[in-house]
Amino acid sequence: MAFETLKKDLVDLDSDMRSYIETNKAYYKLKVFKILIGSITTITHSLLIGAIVFLAIFMISLGVSMLISEAIGNLYSGFLIVGAFYLVVAIVCYIFRSRLNRPLIKKFSKHYFDSYE
């Protein structure tokens, strides 16, 4: 009698463990899917907005280059001045890249760990 109840309890335990593992597996699949979709939409939005901002800056740069060229009287000088400005901005960003990484890491880690739990 005791052996039969022990056997039944072990069968039930096995069934419960399998159910628990399957439920956990499904939960983590959904969690990974949610994180991936969040990441993909964030990257897509960033790329789309970045492309639009790039085009706007490109058009503004052309206009400013032509305006400077007309003011100086030399066609190439305006383009060289604007190009040098962007080169200085790139060098400054490169020098201060470690200061730019910290806020980005904090923001994305907060977004990743807080919103997906």
C-alpha cells in the first residue's frame, strides 16, 4: 500500500516537473521574443530617424557651403570650411567617446533590465 502511494506520488512529481519545465520554456521563449522585438523596433526607429536627420544635415550643409562660397567669392572655399567644421566635430566626438559611452550604457541597461521584467 505504502509502495503504491509512493509510486503514485513519484509519477505525479514527474508529471508536475515536466509541466513546469514546459511552462518555463514557453515563458522564456516569450520573454526573448519580447526583448528581440523591442530591440528591433528601437534599432529600426533609430535608423529611420538617423537617415532623415542625415539628409537634413546634408541639405543644410550644402546650403551653408554655397552661402559661404558666395560670401567669400570662391566656390571651393565654402565646401572646405564646412568639411573642416565636420572634421573638427568628428575629432571632438572621438576624443570624448568614453564620456559618451557612459550615459548610453546607463540608459540602455535601464531600458533593458527594467522594462522587460
